[in-house]
Amino acid sequence: MASGTLEARFGRLSVDDNKKDPNNRKTTYPKFKTTTSSSTQLPQSSNRSNYLLKVAIENNSNSPLRNPVVKSGRSKGSEESVDVGQKPCPISKQPPVAPKQFHLGMFEIGRPLGKGKFGRVYLARERKTGFVCALKVLYKSEIRKGGVEEQVRREIEIQSHLRHPNILHLLGHFHDSKRIFLILEFAGRGELYKHLTREGRFPEWKAAQYVAQMALALQFCHKKHVIHRDIKPENILVGIHGELKIADFGWSVHAPSQRRNTLCGTLDYLPPDIVRQQWYSEKVDLWSLGVLMYEFLVGSAPFEDSVVLTHRRIVRCEYNVPNFVSREAKDLIEKLLVVAPEKRISLEELQEHPWIVKYCVEGERASMRRSTMASGKSSSDGESSRSFGVGE
Ligand code: AMP
């Protein structure tokens, strides 16, 4: 599983961690084992480990790296507790724990998962708990060169505070002299963009469940006064159960009531309020959700054209919905892609829309989803009352 060359590369890089391994263990990067080993035994006393374990089970239950000594005692409707061979302990009732000090020596590094603009992402496993995660390595020099220090800081701050099944969780971060390491929840099915490219477009039942999940995640963000501002398939990952995870908060902002007018995001997905550089609110995410929904169903974005024409078509809201898209889906697209931000359908109303209800609340697919998606039901702080999964 682990790449020998990768490990060698990590070994060669000076692992000049700010925090040394408290147990003074050798910092080597052995291959992951998929069988039980003493190194994967769970510590019985650490609340933090229980917490990590809970997330590990949620996200990695089908992972080949799943710790075989761990048994998920999850049952339908009991999202907040987990059987780790001891009494289930509701996360919300656990006493606050001091933030854990992470360092590179605590992780075994596995195969590369992907490459971003400022670094690479690797599959990783915390040695002590066997917790499987994604380790994003950002180079400070690249971040400085790109002038994105503020964006990275914002991403870390915002993403680490949002806990929702449809938002990729940032579990922690640490740095050395050259690099910043982000410990991320592992999204087992990779990039949504690749799924869409492979499938061309999604069937309506799947698109509806995806849109509903995005609506829940955005509703959660907006309640926390966070505007995402860059919703698009490239910024969404797919979890092991087929559930969507918003992954990139580089353009998001805290919006404590005031509105902002920075031009950001990718042109195809930008709403007229941002394109015109007007003051705007969290309603920008509703427009982008409309664009996303269109792309799910049609396979291309509604305003896709040359830069000048895309700009013009966005502010005029000029797009065509092909005939193969159902009447109900078209109706919801039209309610999201509305030039006047205040007239866009709300996220609450969206969840009651007939197209969403048809595929996410009623019918065979929905009941299938309910049974397969019980694991992704609620946010840890209980703010999300519904879940819309993809039962594949
Ligand atoms: P990024 O730098 O965030 O754009 O990540 C680069 C690529 O790494 C993504 O396009 C994904 O393919 C992959 N990746 C990033 N984060 C994760 C994750 N948490 N789980 C699985 N794959 C990831």
C-alpha cells in the first residue's frame, strides 16, 4: 500500500518537527499493514483517541487500512456513540480535552492521494490509534510565493471549526520550518469531479441526493456565519459511503452580518452579485448550488463560454436547460439561478422542493438511502436534523 519511494522521500526530507515524539521513538515510515498488529492497539484511556476513532470509523469503515481490531458498534440513529471495546461514550458528553500536539513522527505515510497547487496530499495513519487520514503537505515557500497566506490561515481556521457529515473535517495541523501539515478526514472515494467526468452526468436520483447533501452542509455553514463562495465539483470529495464532503474553504469567509465584495472563486460558478462586485451575502452559495445542480444533470456548467461571454451570460442569467432534464429539476434550477439574491429559494425551502422530496424523502431510493446512510446522519453538535445520502 505504502509507496517505498514516497517513504524514502519523506525520510530524506529533514523532518525538523517543532514537536519531537514524546516517546522518543525513531521517526521511520514503515509500510501500512492491513492486519492486526500491536502498533494498532487502541489506547484505552485517551478521549482524543476515542474521538479520532469515531471519525476513523465514520470515514474508513470500508478502507483497506481499517484497523481490524476496531469494531464499530454504530447502530442506526446512534451517531454520537461508538463501541471501541468499552462503554459507548457520547461525543457531546465527553469532557473537553486539551488540543493534541501533532508532529510528523506520529504518522505512517502512505500513497499519494493527489496534488494541489501548493503541495501534495498523502494517505496517512496515526501510529498510535491506527486512525487513517489524509495528510496535506503545504510548502511555506510556495504559499508565500503565491501570496495565499491569508487564504490558508482562513481555510485552517474555518474548516477546523465546522463539524458536519458533508464537510471534510480538518482534525488538526502542525508545521516544521518548511511545511505546514493538515490532518484531514480521508475521503475514500476521491474527487466528485472525477466521478462526474467518468459518468458524464448524474441520474436525477443521485443529483437530487447530492444537491440535498450540499444544501445541508451549506445550511450548517451559513448558521455559523460562514459563506463558502467557491462551490464547484473540484472542491467536493466523496466519502466512503458515497456522501459528499465540501473540501476546500480557501475562499470562504466568516460573515458576521456584514457583506463583502471581493471578487473570488471560479468564473463559471460566480453569481451576478459577485461578478458585478456588489455587496453580497450567503445567498451567493445558493446561486453556485444552482450551477452545481445544473452541471450534475447536464454535464457542463450553464454559463460556460469565453470569459467575456460567461460574464455577460451570468449577469443576464442566460442559460438553457436541455429537454432530458425533468420539469421538477428545471423548476429548482430556476429557483436557485435568480439574479436578485433575496429572491433565490432558501436552503430550508429547497429541502421541501418536490424534486428533492421525490428522490430523498419518498420512494425506494430514499428508503435504501436511509438504511445505508444512517452513519452520516447528524452533525456532532446536533444542528443537522436531516440527512440525504446516496445509496449505491
Ligand atoms: P488539494 O490540494 O486539496 O486540491 O488536494 C489535491 C488532491 O488530493 C485532491 O484533488 C484529491 O484528489 C486529493 N485529496 C485531497 N484531500 C483529500 C482527502 N481528504 N481525502 C482523499 N483525497 C484527498
